[in-house]
Amino acid sequence: MEYDSMTVAELKDLLRDAGLPVSGKKAELIARLQEAPDTPAKAEELEEMVEEEMDIEEDEFESDDFYEDEWDDLHTARQKPVLDEDTKAALATRAAQKKKTPSFRRQEWFRYKRLSRTGWKNPRGDDSSQRKNRKYRSALVRVGHGKIAAARGLHPSGFEEVLVNKSSDLEGLDPETQAVRIAKTVGNRKRSAIHDRADDLGLRVLNRRRISRRGDLR
């Protein structure tokens, strides 16, 4: 397609259809259209590629079993806890209570960025508007905001969290009711060993993350 013969308005219409920015001079608009992968100028090339792929005989494709086996190797479902009816009801009650709980902010959190990233702390000062519970200030932590005791300490999935620092801490844990949370001070070498041992025992790691196995981690 010859973009040079088109007007700026027509070029902007093409950019809008492609979901691209419409700002700039005409030369910039033309360059943006030529670099975009889904522009009409390249539509013919894409159609030819599709037609060539459709001409391939079905015998050249591998069976569906191959793709199913490959997907099984890539995707592993996370472990689910085995919960009784009382625990399920307690988790549902806690979720409903959490929706009604206000967000507790530190005093002057809107003024200083460092305070907005920290946890709750009781307001101080004789003239503190938050301590005096004025309506235009954030809510205070007080008795009555606590959640149901039956679900206290449980992960949202229903697992009981167990903090571990080394792979030997995993021994004796119940994979049906307990899940692993690795301490933040654990290095990549020990973390990798904990991941492998947890997989062997069927335990779920709540804060699992990708580890680049290089150097002595191989």
C-alpha cells in the first residue's frame, strides 16, 4: 500500500484501527505504519503464510498424545488442602469480614511516601486529628475488627503456614493440611533444595519463585 499518496487524516484512521498512536508528522505516521506488524501493507504477506501452512498434509502433524504429554510436563496443578466443613465455613466468614474491614493507614501517610509503605502504628500527639477520630481521617485499629478465631493464622487457601529455613524442616509435615513458607533470609542454594524436597514430599510452597541455577547451583 502506498502511504505517501494518502492524507494525514487517512493515515491516522489506519493508525487508530491498528491501535497505534496518532501523534506526529506525516513521515512519522508512515514510518509507524510500516513498522507495525498488523498493518494492511503486511496483511497480504500474512495471508500467504497462512495458505502455505494450510497446504501441509495432516499426516505431517504429530498425534494429540504428544501435545498432551508435553502439556503435562509444563503444567503442574498446585496442591489443595483437605478441609472439613467447619473450616470451609470459617474461611468464608473471614473473607466476608475482610471485605467490611477498612484499610488502616498510618498518621500522615498521605504526606510522606515512606509512611504509606509501612504498617500500622498508633497515632500520637495532643493535636492529632487521627487520634481524635475525626471523620476525614482514616480508621483506627480497635477492638471489633478481629476476624473469626477458627480461621486465624490460616492461608486464604486453607493451609496452615509453616515457616522453614532448611530442607530438613520439611520432614514430618502433612501435605494435606500444611504448606511451606520459606524465610526471606534463605539464599538461592538452600531455597532450591527446599523446592526439590517439597516436590518429593508433595508439599506446597506458598512463596515459590524462579531460581536461576547457575554456577554452583547446577
